[in-house]
Amino acid sequence: MPSDSDRVLAIASHVVFGYVGNSVTTFVLQTLGLEVSALNTVQFSNHTGYQQWTGYKTASDQIDELWQGLKNSEIMEEYTMLLTGYVPGADGVESVGKIALELKEVNKAKPGKLFWVLDPVMGDCGKLYVSEKVVPVYKSLVPHADLITPNQFETELLCGIKIDSLSTLDLALDTLHKTYKVPHIVITSVTFPGTSEATERMFCAGSTITSQGTARKFVISVPVIEGEFVGTGDMFSALTLARFREQAEIAGLTDTQSWISPDDVKPTQLPLARALEKVLGSMNLMLQRTDVARAKKLAAYKLASDTNPKLNTVRTMRASELQLVKGQKDLREPSSEFKAISLNLKTDSIA
């Protein structure tokens, strides 16, 4: 169980209706027993998948001002973990980076005290949805994070390697560790287009370095649930932080720098691997629940004809919102069907 002193500073987007960004993160972390402070980088009426929304982005100077307010009230010392997600614009990412570095500096004499999970939100499916200026800023911040959670496209941006096989996935993990010296990596979703399994299964890949910087790599295979889900990356990162902290405590690592396991711990026995098995168990249950609810809602909506695509989009997005409240049990009691498998070096096999 988390201690009374555990508190997460979560920096991400926010919506009034629905579940993305901190609307997801706060609920998930609190459900799993962690105190959360949410600093919102945007305030929108609903997520942009609706293709219509109102609201505003939080300017970098406003982020700075909010952070200064926390420091003025001596709240800065409360944080033991940091989770950062979507930030609009390079200036905003730089401001968030300054917060992270300041927290790291304050806690440098306390190994394991400030654990930073960085989700470098830049794009997906081969397309950027942030300014190109954001990419080099994230590259400058990754070396300071304890754990990064990029998707496949973001991983390719960070390491410059096209991931189209297990061997290139293996190489990408090695390259990220070597280039950025980041202790832990999770690539949230990997598929290999052109293969027969691409539409049915995907991989979640993870790695934790040894004291010598060697990557201990593993993958977990999960089924693909068809349909457009939004907020899943935020849910994944929040679950990963909570479950990794849980497993690090079990292993006695929360007072160890970056919660890095001793060198004799095998890839599939790593706290990160065991955490992700639970994360994916919860994710699969939640998406199944959401998929069933979506089908019922869409049937009730009786979508308009093709002459009104805007209305169809709005109704589809509303029906597809994550079933977080109804799925609290999914978060607390994940299924145990997913198991980590070691990723062999420079091969096209797993064992």
C-alpha cells in the first residue's frame, strides 16, 4: 500500500467532459491509493477527437506561475513522484522540464524520492500532433527521467530506428538506453504492419538497465480490441506509475536510485515487468468494458445518415469514452492472463 507521504504531481491536459489527460490520471492514481495534485496544461470542453471543442491552452508563463504558487505554499516538498503527459508547444514542455529538474535537484540527496514518469506525447500512427519544435525539447529531457512511456511512433522519433520486427524493437530499446541513459523504458504499443498478427495482437515492450547499463528487455503480448479509444495512453502511464511503485516497494527499492533492481534480477522478474502484467490486465478489462458499453450506446443513438458526419462523430466519441467509474474494480483487481517474456538480443524471437 502507498504510504501516507506519497503524493504525485501530475502535469497533463484536462477536459470538462470525458476522460483524457488528468481527467484519467487523477482518477486512476487516487483509485489505487495515491494522493494527486493536477496541473492542467489545457482546459478543453471535451477531447479533440470530437472534432469540435472550446477552451484554452495553459501558456508556459501560467505553468510557471502555478508552480511558483506551490513553492510559495511549501507544497513542493510534498511530491515523491512526477507524471507528465501532454503539453502544448515547446515553451510549455520547457516549463514542465524546469519543474522536473527543480524537483530532482531538491531531492538529489534522497535516492528514489522523486521518481519521474515521462510520457513524451508527440504523435501516433506516423504523424506528429505537436509542433516539430517539441521533439528536440523532449530529447533534452529524457535523460533526466526515470521511466519513459513512448508509443511506437514516439520511440522511432527518439531513437531514429524504424520498428518493424522484434530485432528492430530490441535495437530501439538498446539505442534509447545508450543515447539517453534512461533507467526504465516502456514502449506502450508495438505492431508490425504486414504480418498476419498485426490486426490481432500487439506488444508492450519494457526494459530496465543493470548497474553497467545493460538492458534487461521483455515483451508482453496483448490482444487488439478494435475501435478508437481516447485516453488510453494516460490511463496506461498512471497505472504504470502506481503499479511500479507497488512492485518497487515489495522489492525494497523505493529508497534506491530510480528504483533499479540488482543485476541478478532476470528480465521477467523485474518489478517493471510484474507491474506491466497488472497494468495490461487492467487495461484489457477496461477496454472490453468500454467496448461493450460503446456498442450499446451506438445502437441506442441510431447514428444519423452519412449526410450528417459531424453528429455521427460526436455520438461515436461520446459512446467511446472510457468506463472509468464503472470499471473501478478493473483498476484495483486486474486479470492475471498476461505474462512477460524475455526479448532475446538481436534476434527475431522471444523466449
